[in-house]
Amino acid sequence: MLKHDFAASCYVAVVLTILANTGIAAVRQPGISIELILQQVSFGSRFPLETELVRKYGDGEVHKPHKEETWHTYYVAKQRLWVRCKVEANRTKLQPLTEILVTSVPLGPKASAIVPLGRLVLKNVRVGDESKQTLRQWGSPLRTERAKLGSIETTAYLYRASNETAGPLITLYVRSKTVVGFSLSDLE
């Protein structure tokens, strides 16, 4: 393992040296930012990897509800919100982050995985907002269904993240005329 790490480090150093000497700028991938993904309503040009998520925010509370799926759940104490990031296994060793859920509904113990995050907003909507205004602004959903969020029943309104016919989905979770959560996820 040590030989491989040393060899990889040497390779990176050589590549960076060549790039610097040829005048080609080395572009560094920015780290994962849950806030930025939600603000941009997009995972970007590629789905962030589980390793990037864990490197920045730690493991959180880890659950494996299905063989091919892992959830990392965090508590944002300042905002009294839970954030659950879904990671899906695929045929490669890469484990992409494919969903971010933000909710006021408890998803685990508050003290277990506290992370500081900035303002969590999706398309100008925050958890706790009145749902009537949001639903009027967003228009007709693709579909509406009953959904369990944590321990409560909600009404889930599903929308496309953009005007495209395919692409990421936004789910708005409503209970008692209040937005109690939202998620951004990859294709259905």
C-alpha cells in the first residue's frame, strides 16, 4: 500500500510539474458543498463521491437500508435541521452521492453527528416556509404522493429541477401547510 501511495504521489508531482512548465494551468476540483449543490439546484458536471462527502463532513450517522445504498445523516444544530445524503453503489468502486434531503423531522439523535452548514435553501424555499406560496410559485408538480419522512406522514410534491423533460428531481415534503423537508435527487 505504501509503495502505491508513494508512486501515486510521484506521478501527481510529475504531472503538475509538466503542466506548470508548459503553461497549462492545473485545475483543482472544488470540494463538495451541500449548500452550493442546493443553491445551484444541481450536482454539477458529476455527482460528488462518498469519499468527498466523508472527508468534508465526517461519516455522520451511517445506515445501510439496502445493499446498494448508504445514508449519511447529519444534524445542523444552528438551524435545527437534519441532512441525509444518499450514496449509491455502482459497478465501479466509485460511490456517488445521488440525493440530499433536508428536513426538520428528526432522522436520528441530535448529538451524534453535528455539522456546521450555511443556509440550506432550495429554489428560494426553506424548511418551515408556508407551502401554499411555494406550491403556487412552482406550479403543477409531476405528481403528488403520500410519503413517510422520518416518523411522520407527509404529502410529497415531485418536480423536475429544471424545465427539461429529464434530469434531477426536487421533492417538497409538506405537512399541515408547512414545508417540513425537501430533497434534490438524481433521475427517477
